[in-house]
Amino acid sequence: MTKALEDKWLARQYVGQVGEKLETASSIGATVDLEAAIGALFDDQGFVSIHGQISPLNLFEAVGATRSELRHSNFLAYLLSPSRPHGLGAKALVAVLRSILAQLPANDRPIMTLELLAGELDDAIIYRERANIDILVVLPSLKLVVAIENKVDAKASDGQLERYSDYLKRDFRDHRQLLVFLTPHGGDPDHGDYAAYDYRQLAETLESLIETGSDIPTETRLLIRHYVEMVRRHIVQDDRLRSLAQQLYERHKEAFDFIYDCRPEPLSLLTALRLTVQNVDGLIEDSAGTNVFRFVPTVWDEKLRTIKGDPNKWSRTGRGLLFEVKTYASIPGRVNVSLIIGAGEAKWRSAVHARALSQQSLFSGIVKSMGQQFATIFSRDLLTSAQAQGLTSDMQSTNVALAWSDFQARQLQALIQAVISIDDELTDSER
């Protein structure tokens, strides 16, 4: 089955699901056949084109790397390095440097394009976070150093670009220098030594590289294509797709409006994760609220003898420690899991906190000082607000599920056993 035919078949399936609503949709107008209108939408080649570019699996979306500066910088450093096993050699480095130089007046370019093309770039050394610079490219044979400061959502901090410029002038005084400020929309670096460069130009350069290069390995071509598509979906606006979408809406307004009205309401991030936790053997829910739910491992109910809470001030079950999953109305997208010491006898609370402090590699995110009734001894964000930005609700849920699986595999059991050991120590010390 071709992709276009498959899309049409899926469309007909969807139409069948909303068939009952079609019968009562008289508000759209008696002369409008909604089923035919929706069918015409899915037959439209413009819709097929948009669906083909937006719907497929994207590797960078799958791992939550859409707006993470760290992951963008890691990938770009990998791509720009001639020594990495991507099969490009120095092609990506040459293409990106040419694109950056093209934005500068000829007199401001530290190196001529012809010299770059004729030079030896295979000896390039790519550094990540050297002197805190996101990407540092050193080209010994050309006596050129390139510093790329990458900002997706954040801004440069006070004096940050100046410090990097001073570092290059001090440590690479015998090199020509190209300083680049990479942002989604070519924001002003507010520093005279830096050249502005944007993700739109980067995407166009990488796309041109794989379209014109005939000897690029298939895997590398696919990887770059996924990266370019992700950038255009989440970092910069794809004007061509937006224009096509606007034309489609004008041609099929009734169908789009009706489908939008029939869309299913997504589960909240908290609800979806709560259902996941409820299905994990050995975990039991303690309590839940609007933006929080708490759970414990059942083994704690069996084995904890000293760590007990005050049922009048904390959990009615008398549990002294609870895992807590929380979302934040003031920080959209953030999902956090933490381990909380509740209200209870001061002696055991202090002892648990002290022992957790001595194991901070496990009890990460622990607060340094105890609260009167509550204290966090472990904390991890399953999704941050920055990571959630630009993602659909489905993609956010996927990222939360992946982070939960990682927490469950690498940290949850270790925390459970550590608490049991601490309780055993406290119980033995009371004898």
C-alpha cells in the first residue's frame, strides 16, 4: 500500500469514528456534506505533503532532543568533527563555516572562502565546553579558531561573550578568530566580536549538504534529514509548510473546524504517569491531589519498623516516607518525582536525613537542612519546562514515560533498598 493510500485509509477510519457526530452537525450548514468535505481534505495532495513531512518518526523527537542546547551542541560537534565515523570527513565543517562567512562583510571575514576551500581541514580539533565555550573548533593548518556559542531558549549571561572573547585572545593569540552566536532567529549577540548565525541558515546548509553530496552514507543522510526536520518543526518556523497549511485551511475550513471540535482530550501528564505507576508491581498509591500523587513500595510497609510518620500531620496510613510526583501550575510542563520525609518523631527524621546526606550520589537533590515537618531527600525532574516547550502533549507524555522508565531502572530500587538499610540501622541502634 502506498503512503498516500495508507493516509486515505486512516482518514476513512477516523471519519467512521466520528460518524455519530456527523449526523448532528447541522450548525455547519445543511448544504455541506461533512463526510465528503473530510474525504476531500484527505485526498488533497497538499494535505498528503504536510502529513508526510510532519507525521513520520523523528529520532531527535523520540529522545526529547528538540530544544536542549546540550544535545544540539553535542550533535553539531559530532557532525563538524572530520574524525568522527559519519563518513563526511570535513564536508559538514566546510559547509557550515562557508555559510557563516557568507553572512559577514568581506572585510570582516577572518579568512577568505577560497583559502577555506583550498585548506586542509581534516586536522580540525573539535572541543565541547572547553573554557565553557559550547563548541570550539581549532584548525591548526589554517591558524584559525572558531568559537560557537549556542543559545536555543536562554540568553547569554552578563559578560559571558566577553569572557570567551578574552580567552581566545589570550590562549589563541597566534590564530585568526571567528566567534559565532547561534540562536533560533539570529539574535543580536550584543558583542562586536561575534557574528550572528541562526538555525534557519544552519538547517538550509545541512539540507543542501545531503541534497548535493552523492557519496554521503545512507545512515548519515538519514540522521541529518531527521535533524533538519526537527529544527524546522521546533526551533524555526517553516514558512513553506505554514503557507501550504494556510492554503489548505482556506480550501477545507469546514472539515478542519469539525475535526478540531471532535479531537479527543489528552490525558494530563500527571494522570498518564499515575496510571503507569499504578500498574507497577510492588508500588501502591498513598494519596493524590490536583497536581500531586504519592506512592510507596509495598515492601516498606512490611519492613520499616522505626521510620513511621504522624498520621495526624502526614499520611493517614502512618507512613513516614513517601515518593511524590508533582506538576506545577506556575511552571508548565515540569514533572518532578521526589522522596519526602514527612512529619514524625524528630529523632528518626534527623537520622534519616543525616544518612541520606552521606549518600548524595544516590539521594540526589536532597535539601541541606530539614524543615520542621517535611524534607526532600531525593528529587529528579522527569520533564523540565524547557524540555517541554514546543512539544505536543503526546511527545511530552512520551518523554515523561521514558524518564520514568530510566528512574525506575536506575534509581528507584536503589532508593528502596537504601531506606530499608537505614531503617535497620536505626532499629538496631535502639536495642
